[in-house]
Amino acid sequence: MKFSAGSAWRRILFRHEMLLLVVLIVEWLLFLHFGTMTNRRGVTVGFGTLDRQFDILRHSCEIGLLALALTPIILTAGIDLSVASLLGLCAIVFGQLTHDVGLPLSLAIPLTLLAGGLGGAVNAGLIAGLRLPPLIVTLGTYSLFRGLAEAMTGGAVTYTQFPSGFLALGQGRWLGVPAQAWIFVGVAVGMWMLVHRSVAGRFIRVIGFAPEGAQYAGVRVGKCLTFVYVLAGLVSAAAALVYTARLGQAKADAAVGYELYAITAVVLGGTSIFGGKGSVTGTLLGVAVIAVLKNGLATLPVVIRMNSAEELSGLLTGGLLLFALVIGMLPKLLSAVCIRR
Amino acid sequence: MTFRFRTGFFLSILVPVFLAASASTVLAQGKAMIALMPKSKGNAYFISCKAGADKAAKELGVELLFDGPVDANAARQNEIVENWITLGVDAIAVAAENKEGISTVLRKAQKQGIKVLTYDADSLPDARSFFVNQATPEGIANALMDEAARLCNSTGQFAILSASLTAGNQREWQMYIEKRLAEKYPQMTLVAVRPCDDLKDRAQSEATALMSANPELKLLMAICSPAVPGAAEAVKQAGRVGSVKVIGLGLPNENRRYVKEGVTQTVVLWKTEDLGYLTVYAANALVNGTLKPGATSFKAGSLGEFAVDKDQILLGTPFLFNKTNIDDYNF
């Protein structure tokens, strides 16, 4: 980008994150305007109510967690398509541990996280150990983890009736805000520290820019890659617990398709799919833009009456992502045109 | 410059959406709005329910919403109900994918004064006023047993193919079938009940085994839907078409070929269009107060009177699909 050098405020203003923030505020204000009304039953419903904001937060926590897990992976120019399948598998593991084995939560929760870590370790072993391409490896584990979850339950068993203390994690509030938001914030801060304030974070980016170069520069590439994929497994397991607590049920089809929403959020957030470039803040904004768009659209009367809120939000999310990509390319395209002239 | 250009781009996506949305702040009053949810939107069974529901909505002059998950997804059902609560519809009727899963949000709807009912698959009883029940276990069992007796002239051997020997609904149907058999058809004998794990292939091999073990067998009765075409295929391959009759509980489309070839005599189910029609009439009656808890009967347009048993509205006796009428139905 060609801005007058040395002008710090300009650099901040023109960043991708700033642009996303503007989009977020604009869409929020528009939904506030058109989504606030007295409904047919005389009940005032508002997009701007605190309850609605909490609703959006609740619904975006699992995708948000997966997107956070994916950010360092994509920064290494990798990908993990298996996160949502692992979420489903962990939900079933948790259901079986609490219901069939009869373990107390104090044991079932750490064991579920361990299962997530193990799932991540399978990816890590194949990607970091054998140096297989992440896209192919996680495409395999994407089917493997989901298949395992289905096999463990015959695809039919649904675990319900969890203790109310556990359900509070997904449906209750801690200190006034949805309980799972604390986990989300915790993971977000942790990821931000990792990516932007640690040596490991610098290595992660270096790997994304030039894996060969990183190796020669003394970065322990294998170790770094293992770390990010195992971490993604752990975060997926945490997302599984939040998901199960929110819906009060664990079933093999939990969170089907969430990996695509999560990748969308990361890329929309400005992280380059080719690695090296991106930020945790961008991912968080990407998650927020998608979550607000989904919820705002789904609750507009005109959309509900079209009987196809799901399809429309998919359409617009996809459209938004493509626009973001094209706009990201614009400066390059423009300068290319200028040079040719 | 670049900045303004970019933001403009984003705005240009959002603005048309909101222009469309702005029309919505003026909400239709007066005309009742009834929301109907299938287990999944693309399922032919529910599409034919919708055809009946549309007809009822037109007759009653109510606005009908019909939305559900693209695949049978319990979590997505909850989200759609939430949205209907936001819109403030007058009545919600749901075919529940997950009994417990849907109940919390249905209770929330009731709290806001929205009338709630279920059809096809029930929620927990306290989460709705009425369940429009397409068929009672006894009704299904009697229809199957009576049809079997009719085809066998009330004498001879028959066998049952079930999904599993432990599944609740299968055991219940079997129990009522045996009760009906003992009460009305003393000349008939049930020689075996074999499970097929809800698999067509397994049903086929079980049916083949049953026929060779019982040469006198006159009829195969399949009480889970994959077993009906499975049994028919076995009879066809054994060259016993006609001498061993096949009946069962299933969808017309899965069995059309065998019914037309004369392998399967009768498929027992209910008219799904009537189920949708009745559900919308019941929802409308709840909204305008003509149907209240405690009612014993209820009139639904051109279909006439329906019995109400406590909190269940009964669609009535199952319907028999056979060679002469199966082409009138597509689900």
C-alpha cells in the first residue's frame, strides 16, 4: 500500500482490522434500526437489547473458539479441516464418559480435553512428523473423527440430561455475562499472547512466510507445527464442552460444517491463507461480523417470512468473504495497472 | 481515498439487504400467522404434509410459515423457533427431531402466549398444548393384523420382520398385533418374529430364511419401513410372488415398484397431507379459542370430526396403499 510513510495514525486507520470494525459497526447499526420493533404480539423486540447481544455471543462462541484455534495454523500456511469433526467426537466422548462410564464432571472434563489433544496429536504427527500436506491429512481426519463419533453411537444415540451445573456453562451467566464468554475471552487472550507477544508466535509466522528458510534459520519447525495442531485439538475439545452445555445434548452430528464458518472468519479477518500474515484481532472481528450478520438477518421479519433464513445467511456470508478477498487484492491490482501505464 | 472506496464497497453489499428489510417494520396484523416446522425441509414426507397445510391455510385465510433445517438438525430447529418467537407468530407446530432438545424453546414460546403444538413426533408433554398424533400403536397394529387376516382369509401362518427385538415402538406394535391375533383370528399362527436392524439387506436375508424354514408361510408382515421392500425382494427372488404375500408399514415411494408388480399387496401408513391439514386447523382453533384443553372432539374443515384423547388429536385409522390407489400419492 502506498501511504505517506511515517504517518502512524494512517497506518492504523487503513489496516484491514479497521475496515472490518467499520463494517461491524455499520451492520450493527443497520440491524439496530431495522430489527427494533413491536412485534405482532405487541412484544417489543430489539436487536440492540443486552439479551440479544448475549445471544449472539453465545451462538458465536464455538465457531469463535475454532477460528481462534485455526489462526496460528493458517499463519503457518497450514489448515485444519478436522476441528469441527473433532468437536463432534469430543462431545460424544464426553457424553459416554458422563453417561455410560458414569464419571464425575471433574474427571470427564479433563479426559475430554485430553481426547481433543490426542486428536490434535494425530494431525500433528502426520503433518509435523511425516511432513504430509495439512490439507490432505486433515481432510482424512475430518472424515475419521466424524466417522468415529458416528460409529461410537451408531449415529443414533443422543446424550441428554446433563447436570445443571454443567449446563450453566452453556446457558447460564457468570458475573453477568454468558458463562462461555469467559472461556472465549481466556482463549482469545492466550492466542493473542501466543501469536503477537511470544517468540513462538514469531516462529509461526516465519514458517508461514518461508518454511525452508525457517528451518535454515534454526526454527524448530516440527516442534512449532506439533504445538499449533495439538493446541487446536485442545481448543476443539473446549468448544465441544461449550456446545454440549449450550444445547444440553451431545450427538455425533454436533457442529457439522462449523469448520467452514471458522475458516471463513479467519480469512475474513485478514489472515492470509498462504500464511505469514494475519492477526488474532482480525479473527475476532471476522467472527463478530459473521455472527452479527447471521443473527441480525435471521431475526428480520421479512427474512423469517421468506422461510429461508439459513440459506440467505449462507449466501451473504459467502458473498461477504469473496468481497473481502477482492478488496484485499485491490491495492495490488491498482498499482499493477498504474505501473503498466 | 482507498479507504472510502473500500468502505463503500462493503456498504454496497449491505444496503440492498436493508432496503428489503425496511419493508418489514410494518407488520401485518389481524391475519393469524401459523408456523409449521418439519424435521427436515427436503423430506418428501414433510413436503406432502406441507401440501395439506397449504390447503388448510388457504381455506382458513391464515398466513403459513414453513421452515425447518435443511437436514434433520435438532440445534437448527431451536434457532428457527427462536426466530418465530421474535417475529411473534400466533401458533407454532413442530415435528420434533429431539424430544428434550426442542422443549425448552417451546416452553419459552408458550410463556409469550404463543400456542404450541407438535405433530408427527412429540416434544415433552408440558412444552405444548396438543400433539397431533398420526396413529396410535394400537391403531397401527390393528390395521396391519386386520389386513393380514383379510389377505389370508383368516387362516394360516405368517411371520413378522421387525427393526429390533428391543426397540420400544416395535415391541409395542408387536404386543398389540399379538393381542388382536388372539382376540379375533384364532385360525392364524405367528410362526416367528425376526429383527433386521432397520436394514433392507438384512430384512431380505431374514425373509429368505423364514420362507425356507416355513414352507407353509402365507404372509410376511414388515413393521419397520426398510423391511417392506426387503421382504418383497426376497419373495420375488424366491419366485414365491403371490403365494407369500407381503404387507408392511412404509412409505409409498419405497414400495411402489413392488406394489405395482403384485409382490407387495398393501403398504400401511397415514395420509401425510391430512396430517398437515389437520395440524394447521388445530393450530388455528387454538389461536381463536375454539379448541381448548379438555376438548373431546374437534372439527377440521373438509375432513370433518376428529377424536381428541386428553392432549392428543388423533388423525384416525391408518390408510392402506395398494395397487389401485398408490399412484395418487407421492412421498
